[in-house]
Amino acid sequence: MKNEMSPVTSVYFVALIKAYLRGTKTRQEVIQDLYNTTSLLQKEEDNGKEVTQLLFKIASEINENYYQDIVTGITHASDTTPTREGMVHQLQAMLTGFITPKQLYQWATWHNNNEADTDSGSSFFDDIAVDYFCTQLLPASFEELTTAQYKQALKIFQSTHHNTLKDKVALVLLSDKEKQRFLFYLGDYIQGHTSPEQLDVYLLHKFGMDHHSFPYMSSLSAIMQEPGKLSALLNMAAMIEN
């Protein structure tokens, strides 16, 4: 079936899918692009339908060969994972009410679905903070995350210091529970109750780092036997402004 009003190629759909998967376009922005470009999209069709499935459907209605063209363009592509730019865009959209928390969740965790139509097996995250948010934090804590924590996550991703290790640490420390664990385990360490190797058990479990890679070890070493200074280190690690 051809759309004589607004002819588009499969390249258009590949670009639109990639923009959504990377996060630079929200679900609503993709839908609006489709409304503006093709007359095939009906209002009832986009109600809750997964975005990439909708794009495949519309593309196939324009030209039945587009489906395979899009699969070829997406499969094994290295630029189909959420990016920091995309994370900022999606969080801003959610916090302003342009998308819902559920739609943020659907976007951030699409790659966890082994049955996704756009399997991009060679894709990988180039930002460990974005990786942590999408693959661990949001799936595990979606029901508990508050607006204040989403705002803090946005602040972390907008940080200009470009240290993804520190950003990941700050994301882990979003919850009060993790802040208390931080104080407990690092407090034991600076008071000499545990060795670096024992501290590694906590660091590896919570941050995926050992005492060699944990970005605050030098700051921690500077306050040995001074537990009263640990709260200030926590605020720095959690990127909390006093």
C-alpha cells in the first residue's frame, strides 16, 4: 500500500526508531512525527501500542518491503541504546508531564525484553551510569522512586564533571536506605574495623567497583579515624548540595 500524500522511505523509519531507542525523541514526539508525515496512523492505533511495533506496522503499510529494510538497518546497529542525552530528554519530559513514569520505564527498559522486534545484539551502553539506571535501578525500584529522586537523577545526568563512576555512585545513593548502608559500611572501614578487602564486598555488591576503582577512596583515606566527617563525604558522593 502506498501513501501518495507523504511518501517516505525505510530510512525515515530507521532514523525514527533509533531516535526513540536512544531517547532523543519521546513516544509522543514519535507519534507526532508520524501524524505529520503519514496519513496512515489512526488515533486509536497509538493508544498504548509499543512504539517500535507501531512504526513497523505503519512502514509495512506504506511498502511491504520496508519491514525487512528496517530490520536490517536496526539489527546489530551500535547506536540503539539509551544515551545520556536521551536520558536527560526523557526525564525532563516525565517531570514536566509530557510522558508518564510508565512510559519512561518502557523506554528505559526496552532492551531487557528478549522478544523485542528490534533486537540489537551488538548494542552496548557507552555510559555506565545510564546502564545502571536502565538495567538495574529502574527495574528494581520503579514502584518506590519519588519525584524528588527523579529530579535528583536528572541533576546527576546533567552534571558537567563527566565522571560516569561518580554518577553511578550518586544514582545508587538516591534512596535513604542506600545512604544509611553507605554510612555503615564506610564508617566501619574508616574506624579500622574492616580491611579494604572486606570493604570490597560492599563496594562490589552495590557499585560494581572495588577499593581500587571506587572514585572516593582517596577522600575516604583522608578521613580515617574521623567518622564525624563521613556525612560530608556522603553528601559529596550523593551529589547533594548543602
